[in-house]
Amino acid sequence: MKLIVFIYILSVMQQDSSSNIFNYKDAKNNSNWYTVNDGVMGGMSEGTISINDIGIATFNGYVTTANNGGFSSTRYVFNKKDVSKFNHVVLKVKGDGKSYQFRIKENSSQRYSYITTFKTSGEWETIKIPLSSFYPSFRGNRLDKINYSGNLMEEIAILIGNNTKESFKLEIKNIYLE
């Protein structure tokens, strides 16, 4: 019986370490995260990401469509990861009732992302997104390419850009694969 329990604990530990994309509780800082706002194209939106003492990341700011703007994003680049044995990306978040995009890149240098949209409820929730639902997009335009293969991942991003002037706040506990 002890051997069975040990094997189960070991398998759970191995799954957690390989499926974890980012756990803010274990993070010392957010230096691997960076924001990209619409200022890169003349806009005036602003967003930031920070991590508090209990390991909750907060992505917040405001988006404005003034001056041809309209988005704020936070991005995380990591060592290329084989994700072929997983079917979903899972977010543990507390949003503000707004819609956000979750974005994946197989290679951080590729110009387009694979994206899908999720809506928050205003409460802490677990959002499970099928990897097969991510479609290729560049600058808001869907590309004539196949959907995300679900094989490799080197960058993730969260973007808000709902074509309206709005403040936003998204708290994040964890992002992992299942």
C-alpha cells in the first residue's frame, strides 16, 4: 500500500512540474513577464503586471481606442516546451467580467499567435481552454493557416482589446496544462 501511495505522489509531482507553465506563488518576481501596449503603433493604452506577496499576479490598466489604439498585453517567454501530451491550457483567475484573449506561440520569434477568447465572471474561477480551439491570427486578422498543433509552446500572452475604452483588472494564480 505504501508503494502505491508513493508511486501516486511521484506521478502527481512529475505531472505538476511538467504541466506547469507559470505558478505565481513560486515566482520570486515577474521579470520574465513583460507588457506590450498599443503605444507600439501610436496608441495610448497602458497596462502593467505585478506579483503580490501571496503569489497573485495582477494584470491591470486601461485601454483606449484614441489615436488608433485599443489593446494591452502581458507576455511570458520560456524555454520551448513539448506540450503534445496535453489537451487544455488551464487558467486560475479572477477577472472583472470582461473578455480577454489567451495567446500561444510555438516559437517566440514567429510573428503571429494562436489565439482564443475567454470571458471572466468577476469571481475566482478555473477556465479550461482546449488547445485545439486556438486559431492563427496576426494584428487582429485570422490567418489562412491550420489551428494550433498542440505540439510546442515557447510563449504565452494575455491580451485585452475589446474595441472600447475601459479599465481592466485580471488576477492570476496559476497557468498550467492538462
